[in-house]
Amino acid sequence: MSRSSKTVKQIGQWRLNLVRILFIAMVGLLCWRLADIQVIHPDFLRHQGDARHLRQVPVVAHRGMVIDRHGEPLAISTPVHSVWINPQDADVNDPRLAKLAKLLGYTSNQIKQKITQNQSREFVYLKRRITPELSSQVKQLGISGVALQREYKRYYPAGEVTSHIVGFTNVDDVGQEGLELTYDAVLTGRPGLQRMVRDSRGNYVEGGELISPAKAGENVQLSIDLRIQYLTYQALKKAVEEHQAKSGTAVVVDTHTGEVLAMANQPSFNPNNRTGLRPSDFRNRAVTDLFEPGSTVKPFTVASGIKSGNYDTSTIINTHPGIYRVSGHPIKDFRDYGEIDLATLIQKSSNVGASKIALSLEPDQLWHDFASFGLGEATGAYFPGEAMGTMPDPQSWRTIDIATLGYGYGLSTSALQLARAYTVLADGGILKPITFIKTDKIPRGRREFSADIMHDVLSMMNKVVEPGGTATRAAVVNYHVAGKTGTAKKATSGGYSDDRYQSVFAGIIPSSAPRLAMVVMIDEPKGAYYGGAVAAPVFAEVMNGAMRLLNIAPDDLPMTQVQVAHK
């Protein structure tokens, strides 16, 4: 063998050994890497895999129900699905996107835009709270990156009948109006967290590990009696339509507990379909809107007069000739009532008589006594947007201001606030807070008047509903009703209008053992506008049903029926 051949053979052998060494080194390196992955650091790839296929998904918490005092649902949450997409996993060229767009009410370009414009995000909603049928169709498409998420949709079984009380939530189930807003923290649950596995299409696989459970929100039981609420809503709607009024409101309160049993407004709205509605449609007029109460405060004026010691049930006031000039301003009665007692003053609604009482009292005393009925202060109901009303400073009163205050001008109140004031008359002079929450306890109030004064004034108010009074249409068969009408001209930029009125009736039933107080206010009725003709019939219609529903014993049975009952 030549030297050159030997050299070539040695070089070949060296190269072969080098390849062998490199191969063995590579095998060793691979073995070491496998050992590192499988034995030394086994969690690394598991973590990398999990990062691509595991997600921590929030578990939506069920919002608590709103129920009436008998457990009837007023607001409930029903499970629905929302459609979302992960733009990073979606393919804009997927032909199934056109079908998805059609199902969700989009165009193909809109869906593709959502994908291309959100490439840095992993979660984008396509459609919130879809129907079960639609969610099933979306799921069957099996589009990569498109998934369903379970949520809850708020539903209001009573619809517009209770809309202004209950209010509503937004798309994220957060209270926006009414008691849904007031008690949002109580109703809202605590969301949970679940670790879920995604398949190759980006859809979540059923099951998963629960990291922290969701906690459902608490139920809120209202004082509202849905039966009486329906009566109030229907009677008020009928009156507003009949008199072609601008709006109307009505409130029914339990005089013992201060619980609101019913509250209705017209116009109303359907919280289940708020398309096309304006923010003003959601306003609870019974709580937020103020008006001058007119003659409904005359019982307060009389109570203040009796409390002063200058008047009693036998006091006679001369109202002749039916007109009384104060600082050059004429104060008129419907007609000349001549010399009348306090009961007739209330029965006939004499402005002259009420003015004379008001002017005979010290301004500070009159202001204090009106404030003792809760006028000018919050009711304690904690309803969103509640207006406190106004009670002018007595230091600034002119003589004419005192006179007009005596028959309900120069101050403002809400329907709820006025209803609370009437509970003072009904409850023997005790002022209590108002509540929308059912309670089994009689709340502690503060005494403002003696029970004797309130009893005397209630007896006078009975005559308002009896023949010869201004509210005979508020009468309820077999029950004594204590009430007062009010017909106030609306204030305008140039003074008081001569053709725009607010018709009011406030009543207590049964007056011998008061249980309910109700205020009805009809705004700008057409044609007839007196409170006794427009608002009083609403009271009668509601209370005829409420007395029966609450099983309240009659206190004005004919003698023959009383005799039969005692046999």
C-alpha cells in the first residue's frame, strides 16, 4: 500500500470517528434534555402547554331576586349565553363567518373588522345575551376562536306595573334605576373563578377545575303588595287617559309601619324592552317631582291652630263675604260660607278660613308645625333621586306668604312626602320613616302632635267625603274615609297659570282605625280639574279592592248589618 493510500484511509477513519463522536454527543445531549424535561424540570413544558390551552375563566354570579311582600317575583335573572371571539385564534377567511354574521345580525365585513382591529386582544364580545335557540345555532357552526359564555339576563315579570319602583339593570347586570340601584350591593353576587381547557378551535371544553365558587346575590323583599300595586296602576292609568292629563302619580302607605304598599306613575315604561325610551321616562314622579300641595295641607293648618290653644272644635271663623284681602291680594272661596267652624272649613275647603288661622299664628310656630308633618325633609326611603321639597324660611315671610301657606301655596312636596305627612294624622301624631322594604316591626317614630288633636282633625276630615263635602266621589262603601282635596294652579314663569292645574286627593281609611293612607295627583287634566272630580275617584277604586284584599273590617256598616253581625 502506497503512502498516499494510507493517508487517505487515515483521514477517512478520522472523519468517521468524528461523525460517531458527534452522533454520540447529540444522542447524549438529547438524553440529557429529555432527562431535564422529564425528571429535573418536568413542570416547564406542562406550564407552556397550559399557557396555551388553559384559561382562568370568571364564573358569573347569579343576581338576587326582587320580590314583593308575598314572595311574588318582581325582578329575576335567567341564564343566557353571550357570543365572544378570540381574534388571535380566528381566521378571517373562514367561510362560516358569513353564517355567524347573519345569525347575529351583522355583515361579514363587520365580523372581519372586529377580528382584524383587535389582534392584540384575546376576548371581544360579538353579541350579549342571545336566545337559547340562537346560542345552539352558533355552537353548531364550530368556528375556531368563537365561543359562548354563560351570563344572566334580568327579567321583570310585572313589566310596566312596577317599573318605576324596581327600576332596571344594564347589560352587565348593574343597577341603574329604582331599587335595583339602591340595593345593588345586596343584589350583586361575587363572581367565581374556574380553570378551563380550550380545544384546538379555541372553544372551552366542558368541566374544568373550580378555583373559587361564585356567591349568588341576596334576595330583596319589598313592602310592595303586587295585588294593590295592580289596582293602583290600573286606576291611575284610567284616570290619566280619561282626563287626557299630562301625567299622574299615586302612593299607598301602611300608616302603622310606614311601608309603601303601592306606587304608580303615568306614563310608565316596560323595563323588558327599553328601545326608544328617553331618560325622563324612567323618572319616578312620586319621589322626584315636586308640586304645591294646595288645600291638602289645610288639615295641617287646622292642627297647628288647635295646638296653639287659640282654636278648638267649636271655634267659629267668619269667612264673609267669601273674599279676604291680604296686602292688597284677594283670597277667595268658592262661595260665601259665612260663619263656619273648623270642620266646615275643611269640608268646604275655605281658603279664607285657612288664611285667617295661619295669620293668627306666630310664623315660627306655623313653620315648625308644618315641618312636624315631615314636609321639607327626606322620607327615609333612600330612593334614588328623592326630592326633599321646600319649606321657605319664616324669617323671609311676608304677610301674604303666611296667608297662602295656610292653603298650600309657597311650599312644595312630593306625593310620597305628602303620603308620609298623612300618616302622622292617621297614627296619632307620630312621624315615622317611609320604607320600601317589608318589615314585621313597627318602627320607632317621634311624637309631633297629641293623639287628641289628630283625632279631632280626622273627624273633621270625614265630612270631606260625606254629602256636602268636596270629595264625595272618594267614598268607599261600608268604610269611613278621612280625606282632603287639593286643586292648585301650576306655577309658570309669569306667575300662576289660569288653565293648568294639579288635582290632588289625600285620604285615610278606615278613619276610625286608620290602616292606609293614599295620595293621588293628576297633572294638567283637561276639562274637569277639581281634585274631588279627578283624583278622588282613583282613591275610591283602589281602596274598594284594597280593603277586601287586606281583609280590613268595615267601620261604617248600616245598622241592620250591625244587628245581624251581633246575632
